[in-house]
Amino acid sequence: MSSTINKCLFPVAGYGTRFLPATKAMPKEMLPILTKPLIQYGVEEAVAAGMTQMAFITGRGKRAIEDHFDTSYELEHQIKGTDKEPLLDGIRGLIDKCSFAYTRQIEMRGLGDAIMEGGKLIGDEAFGVILADDLCTNGNECVMSQMAKLYEEHNCCIVAIEDVPEQDVSSYGIIEGEQIADGVFKVLNMVEKPKPEDAPSNMGIIGRYILTPDIFDVLRNTPLGKNGELQITDALNTLAKQGKVMAYRFKGRRFDCGSVSGFVAATNYFYEKTLQEKS
């Protein structure tokens, strides 16, 4: 299996109900942190990790994502030669560097189902997965880039983890692992959203994965789990029992922008960062 990862999958079919009514007609992934939508931060992270083929699992009402990663001739003509034109440099750069492919998740049956739908865009190679809700930042090296380097060494599935408060473990997939290096764990067991008293640790999986193509066959044979959904945690646990999953305590900071409090915290953080860069 090649140690180079070229593709990144973005599951973006969710409804974003925690941000209603803002998300009634706008994808939650298009919510902006300052002047840039969440999904663009995710694609920029994938590009920084060397990935140039972007695959999106979309749903009804998500057309704005496709339009964002496309040229808007009318807009560009309108602002050509003005001081507004440089504001599009970032997105233009992504459009030039990357290819974008889309397929729909017809029925919302969980993250595992969305990833399985992505198989038709991914093919028989390892790939990254970024959940745009989880906005990660690191001044030196992005989280996906850190994970890609780890993949080059181990050639297996990798999940990003962070220590979460005990009262919050029921909101995460939780791992049990054996530490083999600083911040690197061989996963022994994984549990999706356990009760605090049943959790094997407080190491929670966040929205960054590197998956090998055998995950698709495992998903097809994984029964529905928590909440009647196809859980990627359950499928990965099958591979973990075969010694094929690592967990990585990433370097950086993560904002849960799927929650209003996390979204506000991310906005404040990036605003302060912008002020510091200007001063």
C-alpha cells in the first residue's frame, strides 16, 4: 500500500440542527469563522498535508459548498481591479491546486454510512477524513499533516484523539490504547459514546481520520450501532482487534464548531490572532 495520501473525504450531509434557523437554508459547513467558511479551513488543512483530491459526501441543500469551490465569473468581473479582488486569492489557489468530486448520502445513517458512500470517490487507496465541524489549528504543522507523517511510518488506520472531561465522554468515540511512543497509541478497543462509568479512558476521537481502503469492506459488514446508525467507531474497532488502528494525541488546538460555544470560541480566537498579526 502506498504511503502517500492524495485524497481527503469530507462528510458534509448533516443538517446542522444546533444552528437553526441559520442552517435552514445554508449548510453548516459554510458558516464563517471571520470571513472564511468552515469547509474552506478543512480543505486548506488537507492541502497542507499534501492532499489535492477532495471528495464530498453531500445531501439536499448543500449546493452552496459546490458553488464555493467553483469560479464565480460574475463576481470576479465585478471586483476585478478593485481592492476586493485579493480577498479571493485563497479560494482561487485551492481551486487551482485541487480537484473536487461530490456524491450524495441519500439517507442520514451516521458517519460510517457517509464514509461508505465515499468509497465510489476514493477507490482502493488510503485517504484522509476531515469533519469541518472540528476546526483545528497549529501554528507549525496542521493536524492532518502530523497524521500523514505517522501513516507513512505505520501504514494503518489512524484516529486523532484528545483528552476530554469525564462528563463529556458520552459525546465521543472513546479508545482504550497502549502507548508505544509520545502521543501515539496502539488501539486495543473503541466504544462509541459510552456512559462515563463504562468508558475505558477519557481519550476521545475527534474529526480527523486516516483510513485504509479495507474500511469499506468492514463497514459493509458492520451492523447498525448507537442510535440505529452505522458507526465508524464500530468498524474501526473490528480493525483494532486485528492490530490495524493507531490513535494520535495531536499537537494543536481544536474547536468544536458544531456547538455554538465552540463556534464563538473559534471566532474570538481567530479574531485575536488577526489583530496580533496586524500589530
